[in-house]
Amino acid sequence: MAQYIINMNASLRASDEFIIHKLDSTHIFDQPHVEQMIRSQIAKFREDNTYVNPN
């Protein structure tokens, strides 16, 4: 998920970027006001990429 969040951050204008520091490959220090936006985008990503058996 860290790479997804990094890509999400990179798609924004420089003034809207929210990542303060990449700590390592799995941890990111970000602006506190974007927590809910990140959580909702991850939930949407997971929902869009969940296999549903067509039966």
C-alpha cells in the first residue's frame, strides 16, 4: 500500500502533496489532515481490485 500512497501523492500538484518523509519501503510520514482521504482511497482501491466469483 505504501507504493500506492506514494503514487497518489505524486499525482498531485506540488502544493497539494501530503507526504512529509518516506521512512522506509513500508512507512510514510504524512500530513495529519489527509488520513481520511488516504483511508477512503485505499478502501476504493481494494474494492475495485477484489475478485468476485461470477457464479
